[in-house]
Amino acid sequence: MNELESKFAQTIKQNKSTIYTVCYMFSKDADEVSDLFQEAVINLWRGFEGFENRSDIKTWIYRVALNTCISLDRKKRRSATEPLPMNINLFEDRDEDTRQVDMLHKRISRLQPFDRAIVLLWLENMPYEEIGQVVGISTTAVSTRLYRIKEQLKKMND
């Protein structure tokens, strides 16, 4: 393994949970999350050598992972295949906290991809300025969009 590959492997290892969190926000299906994760890592590798450290590496990773998930989500929606039903749900859990998290996930998944990205970053406790850098809008626009998104989430029916 050369130096670049070693540095990339270390970067992925350090930011694995960040990439996974982004992917999980776009799907709750374990296989699909795994596919999104792999695609994000491939895209990160493609751009890794050209990363110029003009932003924090974590900000860049968020941006690449989000763009990957948004692009694949758009492709998926265009092809709109019907999933086969399964008789078992390995993610199912019946405690109150899990039900609330599941409800929030369902509501967030109904948002537009760009709004989902903003909510994800906000839920990760990222400062508005950094959210703006990741998604490419001003800090003021982040604040305004988050307010509107929260209102939209409140009005959704389960």
C-alpha cells in the first residue's frame, strides 16, 4: 500500500461513522445503506488526491457523501422500482425511543434531498456556518431553511 492509499484508508477509518450517518439518512434498508456507503467511499477516493485542504476534511467528506447520496436518490426515484416485501424486519424495535426515532426518520425521508442534507448536518450538531459550507449556501440561508424545515416536519402526519 503506497502513502496515498494509507492516508486515504486512515481518513476513511476516522470518518466511517460520518459517512454511514449520511447514508443512513437516505435509506433505512441495510443493503442500500451499504451500497450508498461503498459509492461514497469510491467518490471520496476519486477526489482524495485533488483535495486541497481549503476546508476541513470532515466538511469535504460530508459534502461528497451527501452529493453521492442525493445523486443516487434522484436516480432511484426516476427508476422507481417496487421493492419485494419481506416477512421480517431486523430494524424493528418496540420501545418508545425507537418509535420516536423511526417517526422522525420517516418524516425526514419525505423531505427533498437538499433539505434532508441540512437536517442531517444540523442533527450532527454542526454549526450553521459549516453546514453552509457543506451544502453551498450562506449561514443566513441555513438558518432560514432550518426554520422552514422544522415547521414542515411539525405539520407532517405519520
